[in-house]
Amino acid sequence: MENAGAALIREVASKTNDSAGDGTTTACVLAREIIKLGILSVTSGANPVSLKKGIDKTVQGLIEELERKARPVKGSGDIKAVASISAGNDELIGAMIADAIDKVGPDGVLSIESSSSFETTVDVEEGMEIDRGYISPQFVTNLEKSIVEFENARVLITDQKITSIKEIIPLLEQTTQLRCPLFIVAEDITGEALATLVVNKLRGIINVAAIKAPSFGERRKAVLQDIAIVTGAEYLAKDQTTTTLIADAASKDEIQARVAQLKKELSETDSIYDSEKLAERIAKLSGGVAVIKVGATTETELEDRQLRIEDAKNATFAAIEEGIVPGGGAAYVHLSTYVPAIKETIEDHDERLGADIIQKALQAPASLIANNAGVEGEVVIEKIKESEWEMGYNAMTDKYENLIESGVIDPAKVTRCALQNAASVSGMVLTTQAIVVEKPKPKPKVAEPAEGQLSV
């Protein structure tokens, strides 16, 4: 029974982490309070189904109000503040995240890896990176670095296999006349075609390189279309395992149009896998990949720092997506003042009790923070209620101030997801009449030693 209850709270945290990447603790605090108050109401005779309806109606109204109140992220200062708070008030991590996003842009990729040194650093790779390297080492132009470098290359992109040189002779003749390099992306190049390309490269007749097309199936065609848009390339570099393409200004408009199309597809898909792949393609087209290499002196410190940086990264992108609100639980306290207006639109008595439950539960995070700081939670709640939206209690300075200006801010998406998921799972708990669990097996009795015998 205890494990079943714990599993539901874990689900609250898991769903919030999946959708927003942060806010798991807040979601659990809200869920605990909603369940506790809800059970008290059900015990007093309230209809659990009506309670859930009231909770859902109230949360929906508050989400709409939250969206109106959220403020867009303005510059690296807001990004640093969001990242610092999510990383446990670590300003160094906040500055690192802000610097990385400033370099790769809001659509760029920000990945986290372990470093071989004790220092934590940010490496930024410009351009579009493809997880394919050259087919033959004979294509190398820089022997010292074992890479291929081209300028103003002609590009052939196809999802077909090239086995016969006759298929590409017109293109080879054209590039030879223009005296420009040729870069080929194909499903594969084998046999006579590959041998001819290598021989002509070694003889200095043509400067050529080729890679296998990345990805598979229908996704391969889409990725090849992305590459086709990017390869108005002025500069091209490849090594044994990856290929990097840096687009010129002439193709920027096409790239932006392609990114807009992919963002539309991303907003419409329900598949987690498709979402990840679309986000990856958007980032590659946007031309920015930043890698935070995390260093530490011990394995325990490394794991802790990686988790905090991951939280900071997720919170930052959430803030860019839906804006920011005052942190420290203040946004929830301010939202609680809008509940009476929502309650007026509800007629059913028990549904109105559901609205009351949400109003009280919204005060729990700020009250808990105040209590942990050694301040009376109820006093803090009342002072926040009487203040403007951006005002709240800063536990670090023990002052009531403008939290947005002082950098105590939360992503609106995290605030929304924590409330929605807490209300969803809590509603399920309140309307559950029975739980099926495995009956524990009785422990075998240990025979008592006879009088005068030693027990072993």
C-alpha cells in the first residue's frame, strides 16, 4: 500500500520532469497538499468526482491567467538568473549556461558530458554536424589532421546508391571545367564509381570527397533535404566520423523557412522520439552545438554537478519557450488570489470545495520555503498576497522585493507543468476507491531453542 502511494508521487515528479525538465520538488509539494486537503473533504462527505471537477476547472483558469502574466525572457541576464536558481543558486553554472545559449541561440543544441579534467568548460561547434565521415581515407586533403577541407564546393545529394561512374560523369566534367571541389552525399558509393573517384583524386584531376547519407528510411530523405538547404556552403570540413557544413549568407532565408516548418511539425507531434529528432534537426539547421564538459574532483561531486547543470539547462529552455514568473513560490501565491473569481463561475457545492483546495495548496511551496528559512510561513503568504505580481519573499536576503529584478525567477512552463501534473495525479488518488496489491507472504517462524540449549 505504501509503495502504491509513493509510486503515484513519483509519477507526478516523472511527468513534470518529462514535460518541463525541472520543478519536480514543487510538483510533489503541491500534490501532497492537494491530496491531504482532498482526503479531508472526502472524509467529511464531499463527492470525490465533483471535487476533481472543481480542481480541474480551477487549474485550467489559473493556467490561462499564468500565460497572461508570464514575461518573455529578455537577454542573457534573465537566462543566467533562471539557470542559477535551478542549479541551486550556483551563479557559475548560470553564467556558463547563459554563455552557451548566447553562442548557439535558442534553437541550438546544448549537451552535457563528463570532462577528463577537474575544470568545467563550454565548447561551441559552429555549423551543421552530420554523424558521417568520408568513405575513403584517400579523400583527405589535410594529412596532418586527417580531415577534408573544401571551399566553394559543388554538392551532389542523392538517396540512391552510386555504383557506376557513368551516373555522375556529367557532374565530374562540369566540376573539372569549373576547377572547383565536388562533395557527394549518397546512400553509398561502391565499386567502379568509388574506385574512379579515388584514382582521379590521387592523380589530381579532380578534388572530390564523399560520405554516406545519414539517418534511415523516411527520416533520411528529410535530413537530406535539410542538407540540400544548408549546402550553399562557402566552407566545408569533414573528418573520419563527422561532417561539418557552414552555410553562407545566401542560404540563410531558406534555412529560416525550413526551421519554421520543422518547428510547426514539432508542435504537432505527440511522439517523444519524433520530438527529439525534430529538435535535433532544428538545432543542426540553426548552426549551433554547445558542449558543457563537466569536471570535478570526485565521482559523487561529478554526478551532483551534472544533475544540477541538466536541471539548469532544461529550466532555461523552458523559460525561453513560455517566459518567466517570480520564483520562490510567489507566483503560486499570487495565482491563489484569482481563485475566488474562478469559484464564482462554479455552481456545484463540492466543485467549489475543489477550488478551495487548490487555493490553499498553492500557498504550500512559498510557506515551506519561508519555514525552512526560519520565518513564519503564514506571515510571508499574507504579505505576498498584498503585493504586486512581481513582488515576493527572497529567502536568500530575507527581504520582500521585486523577485524578477533580483533574479529569483522561475520558468512559466515549469510552474504550469508542476501544477497541472500535481492536480492530475491528485485527482486520480481522490477518485480511487481501491488498490490491488500483492498480499505479503507470512515470514516463516523460527523454532525456539529448547530449554538449556544454545541458539545458533
